[in-house]
Amino acid sequence: MGVDFTFIYWYYHTFVGVPPFGFDGIDIKSFAMAALRKRTLPEVSRTELKRILEIPDYGFSHDPLEDAEMQAALFFGLLHKVG
């Protein structure tokens, strides 16, 4: 998510010095749209991506660790799908 990237970037810049990932970020929906050749955001909703990638739907608790785990599952699922 863009907001998450902005905060993490600020945190690394302020307290560590140099962000380890450079100055660019991409959100999972933009990556999914490109990887799966989808044209609209509803085609890459979290629910739709879980269905396409066959990832179990455990709901969304807004717990930061669970959110990070789901983002990782979506990311690696997309990498696996597109080869």
C-alpha cells in the first residue's frame, strides 16, 4: 500500500539513514493488474486475488502482522502464477 511505503520510507530515512529498497514502491494491486493483465481494480480485489491464486480466505482482521502475511502470500502467489 502506498501509505505503508511512505511511512516505512520515512522511518528508514529518519532513523537508519538509507532505505534498503531504494526510492520506489509499487502496491500489490498495480502489480496484480500488470501480472494478470487485468484492466480494473475490482478484477484484482483482495477477495478476487485469493480466488485466482487459490489462497485460503481467512478474512481480514487489520492486524499488522496478519496483513503483512497476506500481502506476502499475494505477492509470492503472483510471482508463482506469472512464472
